[in-house]
Amino acid sequence: MKRILITGGAGFIGANLARRLLAEGHAVTILDNFYTGRRDNLAGLGVTLLERDVRDGVPGEWDWIFDLACPASPPHYQRDPLFTLTTSIDGIRAVLEAAQRCGARVLHASTSEVYGDPLVHPQPETDWGHVNTVGIRSCYDEGKRVAETFALEHRRAYGTDVRLVRIFNTYGPHMDPADGRVVSNFILQALRDEPITLYGDGSQTRSFQFVDDLVEGFLAYIQADPAALDAFFAPKGYAIPVLNMGNPGEFTVRQLAEEVLRQIPTSRSELVFRPLPGDDPKRRKPDIAWASECLGWRPTIPLAQGLAKTIAYFRALA
């Protein structure tokens, strides 16, 4: 049994991760200030709760720390950009200081947004990114990029066992209905017979990963032998393990909307189009060759199957 802390664990990914870890018999503690996390996600779970801001420090003794604490959807991270930025930077510092103190292994949740509006397709870990430092999304994109650098330098200075995972679009049960993500937006609009809002002409692409696949990747990564990770990444010129995790199936946003409507045939919703937001990436697809080679991990749940489970979850909330 491991003593496990999940920062930001009342969020959608953390709640699914906690359920899996508890099912495997681990002792799980959630640290969350509920800025975007939802208490309903923890109802009946039997986790220990530390209600606090990760920036204020991480108490306790841990074997593993999953660092997920940061607003991740545009409406949430743009609501208070300075909060978002400092949560990324001061949050990773607090987590790494705790790991240094107690010898914990850390899996830090970075994001595909570090690639910005990518010039390379699909995006490999070797892509340095094409990111606007002064745009509407910069508080999140640049905060996550700095957090990666902070983790790298802490590992170099103190030998902290920290691993970075760049998460691509992920969806599934326990998503916040109000978080503004494209999958939850489309499902709720369809269930409510509201217009389904697409931005631009809907031709921008995304790769949609069901949350259970991501959790499998997290567990494979956190359990990987440190020496094996070093042997894999050092020849590539990387002083810290960093892996993409996403589903390489690529769909236009319009195709996603059409699949949602196909699975909710009673919906009277129609597609409507709005101007494209600033700095919205045109294409997004992960290259997961490294994760496959290093961990033997690949996602297995196709979009149609994952959407069916997610639609069932949102139906139950109604």
C-alpha cells in the first residue's frame, strides 16, 4: 500500500485517478482548494481531504504525489490569470519541496498546450512549441512551460524523482458541467436541445482521450523504474522524463459534434458557428511513440465508446 497525495484531486482527472488507486488498496489523500474542484466528485470515496491551496505548502509524508493542481479549461484559467500562473509555478515548487523532504516520487501533470499552435504535426516531445507569451491563453500555457523547467532544475539540483506528462484533450465521467470543455459543452447542449456552438468553421482538430486510458498511463509511468527511465531518456538528451499521453485518433471539432448528435438521436440541437477565439490551436494530435516504447502504453478506448459512457454520466446528473 502506497501513501498517495493527489493535488487538485477533486477535479475530473483526479477523481477518476483516486477511484482507481483506492480500488488497488492504496491510502489516498486529496489536496484541493475547490477553486475548480467539485466536492461531489469525492462523495463516498473514503479519501482523506486536505482543504488548502497548494501554493501554501504540501504537508505530510508521501510515497507518490500526483500534481494535478491548476485550472485547466479556458473559462476557468482565464477567470483569474494571475491565480492560474502562480498555481502552476508556486504549486510545483511546493510539491517538489515536499518530495525532497519526504523522498516522494512525483508525477506532474503538464499539458499539450506547451506546444501552443504547433508547427509540427503530430506533436512529439522534442517539439519546443509555438506559444504566444502575451496572448489570452498565456497564463496557462506559459505557466505550464515554466513548471516543466522548475521540475527539471529541481531534479538536477536535488535528484528529485519527478516525471512530466503532457496531457492531450481528455474527457469522461466526473467532468464539470460548467468547465467549458468542448466534449462536455457539446453533450450538455445536445441533451438540453440547445444549439451546439462551434468556433470558426469547425475544421480545427483535436485528439480525444478517455480518462480511463490516461489513468492507465499515469499508473504505468509512476511505477516505472527510475534507472530504466534514465536509460531511455538520457540518450535523447533529456535530463527529465517527459511523455505525451493522448489518443492519436484525430477528429475535427465538427466531427465530434456530429458524433454526439448521433449518440443522442432525440436531440433537436443544430450546429451554430461563432468566431474563432484568439490563439486557438488549429491542429492537435499527440505523437505517443515514446510512451508506447518506454511504458508499453497505448490508449484502447475509441471515441464512440468513451462518448457513450460520458453521455450516460451527464444524463444521470440531469
